[in-house]
Amino acid sequence: MATRSIERQRQEIYEIAEAIAPTWERRRAEVEAVSTPVREWLVRELSPRTGDTVLELAAGVGETRFDAAAIVGAQGRVISTDFSPAMLAAARRRGAERGLSNVEYQVIDAERIELEPDSVDGVLCRFGYMLMPDPATALAETRRVLRAGGRLALAVWGTMEGNPFFTILAVSLTERGHLPLPEPPGPPVYSMASAERTTALLEGAGFAGVRTEEVPVCFAVASVDAYLSLISDTAGPLGLALRALSPADRDLVKADVGGALARFAVEGGYEIPGVALCAVAD
């Protein structure tokens, strides 16, 4: 039963990623503007060196791989992976735009990494492990492919309370019956929001020297409509649920959201705070 449940979760996550990839690609620059502090933290703490091989898991269409590629240089390489072919295709297009020749692209499930043991010097994962049905297995796989002295740098979303960008819409959709109540201990996106849980998962997978840090981010949007548009295009299950609403239901949700966003109003729109939990381990 448990195995079938995990497989069902894996299929659902795959379908969401495939569905959201085209709009995520279109909004890439906006997502990267929000994620820049996290991306910079990850690359800085990973500390790749010239000639290193760096593996990126659940990479989506982000820019983290390209920052690492610039550091490892022509003598090194970055293996950028995702289990969604649509996400990987978008990443490959962005790589072509950047003109980087030391980035490879592979469809890889982070829970079943098809690489040899001790084959990479570092691993990056930005907002990926938290969504995986079995993060413990994914982290064990990560540890398996790391060479001695290798390092993992990861980011997950912090607490619900610290991320109103997501929770404002989630509360409205749930209260109006458009999303089911999340099962305990909460929505998957927050499954690793606790530093204690993330540390325990890393140590359980064989990592040592775990260090965590909260990294603040800010979502800047011009209007309630701009907020709904961005979240519809990029926020996975929330975005797909929003897309499925009738015009009348969307208007009701928009009213809910407008009221909740009022406390974040600034001149020219809204600035909504968020927080990522970042971790580095050897």
C-alpha cells in the first residue's frame, strides 16, 4: 500500500511538472529575481572549484546550474537533471541562450540517480527534495554519487507562516473547497521546513557537518491580478487549481487574496516576504 502511495505521488508530481513547465519557462526571469539570494547562497556554500563535476537535481529551468558552470570552467562540467522532460527541454533552451558548453542535461529521478558511485564532486538542489515522495531515499542516492570530500547544498521552503506568498492563496482555495485539506503534517511544499527534520534526514543519509540557514526572499508584484498570474504560472498544485476555477469562483478568490495582501502594500504594488531554509553538508 505504501509503495503504491509513493508511486502515485511520484506520478502526480511528474504530471504537475510537465503541465507547469511552459509557463515556468516564460516566467523564468521573475522567478530568478525572487530566488537570487537562494541561488547565490547555494553556489557560495557548495564552493565548486575549477575542473569539478557538479550534479544539479530537480533543476527545473533555474539559473543555479549556470552559476556553477561558470566557476568549474571548461575543464569541469555540470550535469543538470530533472525527472520532467519538459522542464529539462526548457533548461536546455536557456543553456543554448547562455552559450555554455560545459553543461549536460539528463532526465534523472533524484530517488533513482543513474550515475556511478563516487562520480561527482558536488550536488545542488534548489526547492526539490521537499517535493519528493521519499526524500530520505533521494538523499541516500545523493550521498552515494558524491566523492569523498564532496558537498551537498540544498534549499527548501521554510515555514507556512514565513511564506505568505503561497499560504494566502492556499487558504482561500482550501476554505472555498477548491483544494482538499492537507494531510498531516501539512502540505508537501513544507515537508522539510524544519531545520531539525532537514538535519535529521541529511544525517540519516550519511552526511556530516550539516549547517542550516534561513535565507529571506521577496516577491514583488504590481497588483492582485499580477500576483494571481504569477502564482498560476509557477506554483504547481496551487497554480493548476487556480487555472481550473470558473470566472465567478476566481473573482471570489481574488477578493480573498486582495484582502489578505493589503498588509504587504507598498507604493506601486505589493512586496510579499518569504523565507527559504538552506542547508549544506559534507
